[in-house]
Amino acid sequence: MSKSIGLVGARGDVGAEMLTLLGQHPEFECVFACSSSQAGDLVQQHVPAAPEGLVFENLTPDEAAARKVDALVLCLPDGHAATWCPAFEGTDTVILDVSSDHRFTDAWTYGLTEHFRTDIQHSTRISNPGCYATARQLALRPVVDDLAEPPHGFGVSGYSGAGRTPSPRNDPEALADGVTPYKLVHHTHEREMSRHLGTPVRFSPHVAPFFRGITFPVQAKLHHETSEAELLERSQALYGNDPLVHVTQEIPRVQTMVDHDGAIVGGFSVNPERPNEVAVVCVIDNLRKGAAGQALQNLNLALGCDEALGLDPIWQESTA
Ligand SMILES: NC(=O)c1ccc[n+]([C@@H]2O[C@H](COP(=O)([O-])OP(=O)(O)OC[C@H]3O[C@@H](n4cnc5c(N)ncnc54)[C@H](OP(=O)(O)O)[C@@H]3O)[C@@H](O)[C@H]2O)c1
């Protein structure tokens, strides 16, 4: 029996990606898609792969709750999710928030699927991780208990990570021919990663002139010597049964992941002169594993479906 999904913030980059994924999902039906600026428009005019016949609506939280959906997905800017939750109190509706509003809230389950799968399966309040935070944590988790000091990560994102509200960080002309650092200390994702990894980390975000994708090289010092083979083996042991994480010794390329789900963790490197200094790289599509893809992966689990249903990893090409 299909599950009904309601989408709020449906005209943004994440919302549009969510509509595309829902349009091809065999068990989920998107029953409403909210946008104030495009209310009344046929959704397929804006997102060709969206479910047929759907029209953007400008619903209030109470009107949305009256539709009695199995899951509500909030794709709103930070600071706007809270107004939607009270209307759904006391219902069975699973609420999944892709903003950062609940990533620091104990009562919500943190939705980094590979690390919190069992909790997600039994949760009705899921806070989807940030895009950089997803890539960084997937790369670092295999060695997190062996860190000798806070590790540093240099994340580079495509400009869809900045949403559609015009800014220098999503203006292709302003970004052309360069890679632009920003918010070099105390980024929300730095605090998010530190909280959910249980150890402090440092993070330098950058935006690049490509539209989608994140490459995240991580450098760390361990309190023991190691080898590339050991790092590879540890990551394979941790992620070997996960359908949406691929582990490879090769340095993964961000282009590989565009329009595809899941993550590639690879490029395990050890400094031959100081073999406790290591590096590892994770690549994702920020709109898929970094946002809508992981949201769907979590909804699959919370609504009793196979975790990878309707999702599309691309491991063969990545290792070619
Ligand atoms: N982009 C990414 O890679 C990424 C990754 C992970 C998480 N996220 C998070 O996902 C959320 C959505 O991101 P996005 O990139 O899709 O943003 P976006 O492109 O700016 O879209 C925002 C959506 O929210 C609605 N909206 C805008 N301003 C609003 C307001 N003041 N009040 C209520 N609704 C408003 C917009 O539709 P209407 O104005 O038509 O109603 C639009 O559908 C953000 O919290 C972001 O941090 C983004």
C-alpha cells in the first residue's frame, strides 16, 4: 500500500529534488507540494520529473495536517520549521526536517542513516543532516575513536548548496574561475559534526562554480601509526553492508556523484614519514545524499520500506 507524503518548501532546490525522487518512487505518493510563490502552477511546469497532476498549494500548517499524510517533509530555510510542527502533535505523521532547526535537539533523531539507522526506523521526528556534515562524518567515522587532535576538513560545494535566494555564493558569474572560502570558523555544520561525532572537528567550507556536488577531503592525526590498507579495511568493515556507501582505495571524483544517491569514501592516504597522519575523501551530491536523497532514505526506513528503494547509486562508474 502506498504511503502519502506532503512537501513544504517544494519550489526550492531541495524541494525540487525531492519532487523528482518522489515522482519515481514505487511506494510513495506526493499528495501535496507547498509553495507560496508558485501556488496554482502545475508542478511539472517547473520540475518535469515531478509526479503528474500535482499543483503547488499555499497551505497553512493546520490545512496540511488535515490531509493526514504518512510523512511531512519540511524543505524550508533555517528558522521556519518550528511553525509547522504543533499542528501535527498527537498524529502518527513522520516529520522530516531538512533544515538545521532540529539538528541540535535531543528529542529529534539525527538522520545520518548509516550511523543512526535503528533509531531512524523507530522515529517520527527526523532531522536530516547538513550536506557537508554528511560527507565529513561518513569519511571520519571509521577513525573517530583514534583521533589525537581535532581533525581538519576542507569541504568544497557546488553553489546549489546556497539555495535559490540570490547571493554571491550562488551567483555563477561571481564564482566563475575560482573556489571561494567562507565562514571559516564556527560554521553550523562544524558544530553539527562535532556534536554528532562526539568530538571537536574543524572545517573550512568553500563554494565552487559547479552546480551540485561536494568533495570533502579530511586530514587527521591518530594516536597510533596506521597504513592505507588498514584504513581501507576499517571503512569496508563499517560500510560493507550499506547499500548507499561505496568504499574504494581510489580518490573519488565529485563529478561521479552528480544526480546520484549515496556516497563514495576513498583516497585513503598515510604520510610515509609520520604514519599517524592520514587523509580520506568523501564525495556526495549535496542535493541527494546531502539533502533529498538522504531524506528519502530515512523516510524509507521510517515508513517500513527497503532503505534504498527509489534511489540510484552509481558505483560501477565510480570505480571504472
Ligand atoms: N541546498 C542544499 O544543498 C541543502 C542541503 C542540505 C540541507 N539544505 C537545507 O534545506 C532547506 C532548503 O534549502 P534549499 O536550498 O532548497 O532552499 P531554497 O532553494 O532557498 O528554497 C526554500 C524553499 O522554502 C520556501 N521559502 C522561502 N522563504 C521562505 C520563508 N521566509 N518562509 C517560508 N517558506 C519560505 C520557498 O518557497 P516559496 O517562497 O515559494 O514558498 C522554497 O520552496 C534549507 O534549510 C537548507 O539549509 C539545503
